[in-house]
Amino acid sequence: MSDEAVLLKELALLRLETHFVTGEGIVAQSSFPSWLQAASRHVGSLHVVLPLLRTSRHQSGSAAFVPRVSDRVYRLPDCRGYVRAFLALPVVLWRLLQLRRHVSTIVVRVPEHLNAVLLPLLWVLRFNVVIWLVADREEIRAAEQSRRKPTLLLRLAFGFAAATGHVERFFLKRARVVANGSALADKVSRLCADQTRICKVVSSSLRASDMPDIAQRESREFPPTVLYVGRLSAEKGVGDLLDAVPAIKRRCREARIAAPRFRLVGWGGHGEEERLRGQVDALRIAEDVEFCGRMSFGAELFSAYQSASLCVLPSWSEGTPRVLVEAMAFGLPVVATDVGGIPDVIVDGENGLLVPPRNADALAVAVGELLMNGALATRMSRENLSRARELSVENVCRRLLAFVAQTA
């Protein structure tokens, strides 16, 4: 056991994102293994319910979670996609029945389409449930509907999602809730009369031990590069950033400075990447934009941050994206939209610039200002380097577990 304070004797965690078992431990593309590793310092015994696949090839995530002797991992089959997720429900039920013999408090992060089944099931099994919300799903659905062709299948999917949303809201009124960011916490507070049942947190993926090694920028020169990291999906507003590129180039020409290169790190499903590539061709900016694909958390992604001039997050909807903490830890000034929990992390004019969502003109002005005003960019870079440590995964995890311990 760690010598740090034990906040909980036992805790269960359920997440249906697929994880991989390697020689290093349990890994994933998300920050969840890093969070589990941090949680193990404050919980006597972790009971983790996850879809697990074995692989001989390293699947780099934020960090590997190595279960201790006191921990227990309940394996689920692959749950990716609607069909697989629902086919896996009998196994999920069996694992929960096993789990209920050992622990009563469970933290749940599951896809919305399963909440109509899983939340009532956890209630019947008399678990003390803590629901962890990371984004406003209604806003995400609205963004997807605005970007995608309204086929019959898509209408059915959105109708089902709306129905499951009603079930989720029913349980949000009665369960403990962890919400990423003030906007999401405020939305939940309108449903929940007891405000002590709500805990606001910030998404984080970087350990404090990572930060001293990566926060070394000021003595180096970088070519102008605007970096986006995240899913290539409608609610992320990448299309707005592409619409802003011609105006940014024009402002750079007028200021007689080099125009930046735009690097998009991430992967898009449902034809979203193809749609964005078509937008790039229509705007005639193919020479300025690079689609980098998905990058593993670690050296590859760190290199992208280190070589960038600033980070842009033009989302229409967010919780508190962990990308912001990563950018801050690398000393990047940030341009982001004033939505969700982003203002919890980025204070306009102090460590970044905030603009309205869906406004390519405002985005172009803010990016141009940081590219042309070196003193402002440097001041914001230093501010982010100093703030990043407060948002390490260890600090965020400790706060969340203290909330769970108070309500367990």
C-alpha cells in the first residue's frame, strides 16, 4: 500500500471503453488507466469492471494500470458499438452480481445508449451509484444532427438516445454525480435538489511527474504551427477552424509574418474526416492543413505539442477537455470557445483567449493575435506552465475520491 492517505476502503468502477492487457499492465487510448493508477494510492481495494482484450502489441495509453494484490479486475467482452454493447449485457449482469458481494459503491462511466438498462440494473442491485458525466450529450447530439444527413437509421438512433436521456435524468436526480466543468455541473444542479450530491472536476491525463520533463519551451524557437487535438466530430468545431484558415493567412500576410501550418491530430468516424477533407479542398487550403490521424498518448503526441506554437479547441460543446491540460503543461497558449467547462481552465486574457462557438471570424482574430503578438503568447505560455501542475491527474483524482468517500 502507498503511504498516502486512504480515502476509501473499497471502490468499484465500471467503464465500457475497451482496454488492452499488455506486458506493462492495462492500457487504453484514454486517460483512464492513469486515473486508476492514481486512485490506487487512496483506495484500499479497487474493483474494476472493463472490456479487456489481450494484445502482444503495445497499445499506448496515458499510463499502464498495474493491479495490486488487493485489487480485482472483472473482465467484459468487447463492447464497441451498439450491437456489441447490448450483446454483452448478460456478461455485464453476471459481473455486477459478482461485484455486489464485495462492494456497494460504484463509479459509472458508460455510453448513453446503455444507461436505460444499466442504471436501473444498478438500482435494483442496490449499489450506491456515482454517475460520472464528461460532456453534455444533448449538445453533442444537436451538433451531429446539424452536420450529418438525416437518414432513417440516424433518426432512430437519435430518438433512442433521447429516450435513454430521460432515464439518465431520472437517476441524476437521485444519484451522486461527478461533472466535468461548471456548465455541466450547473445543468445537473437544476435536476438535483441536494447540491452536496454534485462534484465538479477537470479532466486530466498528465501525472505531476511528467510535467517537469516536458515543460521546457522558452529557450527554443518553433515554426508557426497551430495544433488541434481531439476527435474529428461535429461538436468539436473543426470545420469552423478550417473556415478561419483563409482569414488567418490573410492577417499574417498583412502583418508580414509567416503563415502557420495547421495540424489536426485525431480520428473521425461516420465520414466526418472525409467531410473535413472535402472542406479543405473547397477552401483551397490543402497545402496549409495536415491530417495527422490518431496519435498515441506518449512520445508521439508529446512531440506534436512541443513543436506547436499554440493550441486551438473550437468546440461547440465540452466538459473540461483533457487536451487543455496537456497543452498547458507544454506551455502552449490556447484559443478555445467559451463553452462547457472550458472557462474553468482557460481564463480569457490570462492563459488563453476565449471566443464564441461557431464563429470562424472570431477564431481567426484570436489566432492571429497570438501569432502576431509574441509578448502576449509568451506571457500566456508561462502562465500555463505554472497552472498545469495544479491540474495533474493525481490532484483531480484525490478530489474526486474525497467526494465519493463523503457520500459512500
